[in-house]
Amino acid sequence: MSKPLHDPLIEVKDLRVEFDVRAGIVKAVDGLTLTIHRGKTLGVIGESGCGKSMTARAILNMIPKPGKITNGEIIYHRRMKNSLESQVDDIIDLTKVDPDGKVIRQIRGGEIGMIFQEPMSSLTPVYTAGVHINEAVSLHHLVPLQKVGDQIGEQVQAHRKVTKEESRVIAIDMLRRVGIPKPEERVDNYPHQLSGGQRQRVMIAVALSCEPAMLIADEPTTALDVSIEAQILDIMRDLQQSANMAIMFITHNLGVIASMAEEIVVMYMGKAVEQGKVLEIFQNPKHPYTQALLRSIPKLGKKKTGERLASITGMVPDPFNLPTGCVFHPRCPMFMAGKCDKIAPQWKKVGEDHSVSCLLYE
Ligand code: SF4
């Protein structure tokens, strides 16, 4: 049995992120509440545009303009050493800190690391395998013309009191820990000299070089083949265990989430529609959208019968013209006329640590 979840690190409460554009207001995140615990992995799942990545950006207070946080709190339980060298939690609402200020710059990259799907756009080609210090660094974009070792080293120097020489030693050690062969040589490589899998490992090395309390991994393995993906997931699990790091794992791939997360949040059109322990959701999904997502993943060991995988019918709705009632109703096989198109479902507890937002359970 898994250990109970406790020790919250990030608490997102009724978060709303909106984009006010000429055509209207897009609710990218619409009343989201979730908790990420120290040492645990929360999987956030949903189709493109469901608000997963925007939630991650909100945590880092990096919403691109013209978007802004219009409601809610993101409480960060920041663990600090006091004068007696014991640890205390400093409670910070990340929605209230200056997005360009010192505090958030310490947190981004230093305390909350982030990795993305496409390492080439993230690694700086002009650098070799190390780190750099602007917004791209906070998001762990590798710089094309910088040696990867320098990119890691700059990240470490930005957040820890170490010399350039010490940061190089740390860079080599990080490259070794993420499984890069001959790290003493690779540290002086530029991103284009590495394979896609190696670049993604360097990204992970950059993100983890400051031993963050949390890693946000946004589709980190989507561009990789299955064997490299398995290795990268192993590395993330190992590093999580050794450093008690929390992971927010964002993906549309339920197969990957099953092996990584303790808890899952399923998102649709900026809202959470189902939340719970991973096993509970896989064995007993309640929301028709979650059920459809689960039907769409291949089953291991199942004989090929020529049967096609189920896909979710219908289109994602126009964000400027959202359906009334339940936003999933135009695509829902369980649609109840006169009810689902009129009433917005509320959260309902359907089991221990399992909640759903669907009128079938109200
Ligand atoms: Fe389907 Fe109605 Fe539940 Fe929405 S509220 S998911 S339309 S059954």
C-alpha cells in the first residue's frame, strides 16, 4: 500500500487564468484546485489546450501576456533554514509575488525546476551542456550555442554559492547521474552534438542541478522513443527518491502517468473534472471523459484483434463560446438532455481521495 499523502508543498486554490483578447475572454484555467505533496508525483492529464501547461506557468508566475491570474491562490510552503539551522516553512502566495522580483527568481529554477518536451528549443545551441540565467533558464531552455556544461554551471551559480570550478564539477556529476556517457567530455559539447535523448537528459540535469523541491515536467518524454522514455522516467524516479522531490507530471499519456504518479488530476477546458489516487482512477474511473481517455490507451498483453482504439468523439469546443452547463456535454456519451446542458456540475466525493465533477453522481 502506498504511503498516505501529506506534507503539502504547493496548494493551488480556485485558480483562474484568463486571456482578454479582441475576440473575447479565454478562460485558460477555470477554478482549479489541487495539492502537490513533497516527495510525491501528481499527474495532470488532458488534451492539448486543457490548461495543464498554463497551470504550471502560473505556479512559476510566468503567464504570457495578455494572460493574467484573475482569481485564486498558489500557496508555496517554502522550506527555509532559520538562524538555529532548523527548518521552518515560509508560506508564500506565488500569485502575489512580483513576477520579475528577486523572490520568484530564486524560486524559479532554484526551488522549482521545469522541463519541457522539446529540448532543442530549450537547450541553447551556442552553449555547451550547462545553464543560463534569463527567463529561458528559468524554463530550462537549452541555449544552442552554449556548451551544455556551461549551461548547467550557470544555473548552479545563479542559485548556489559555488565557484565556476565547483559548478563545473557539479555539472559533470549531474551529467553522470542522468546517464550521459563520458560526462567529462560531454560537458564541453554543444546541444547539437548530442542526440535527442541526451539533450533531454541534459535538460533534466539542468532542472535538477539545484536540487529543487519540485520538478514540473511538461510532456518531458513525448518526443522520445519508448526505450529512451523508460530510461528518463527511471532517472526522474531515482532522483525523486534521493531528494524527496515533488513532481508535477503533465501529459496526455495515461500509460506514462500510471507508472509515475500517486495521484491524478484530469483536466478538460481549464477545469479539473476528476481527481484521485492513480489506482482508483484507473480501476474505477467515474467521469465519462476519464473513461474515454482510458479506453484510448493500448492495453499491454492484449491480443491484436484488428479492433481500433477508441477515440473521444467530437471536437474540443470553441474557447470563446463554451457550452452551457457541463462543458463536456457536446461530446459526452452519457449526456442527459435538459440537465447536462443547463447545470454546471459541482465536485462530488465518490470514494476516499476520489472526487468527480459530473451530474451523474449528484
Ligand atoms: Fe456527461 Fe453530463 Fe457528466 Fe457532463 S455532467 S460529464 S455531460 S454526464
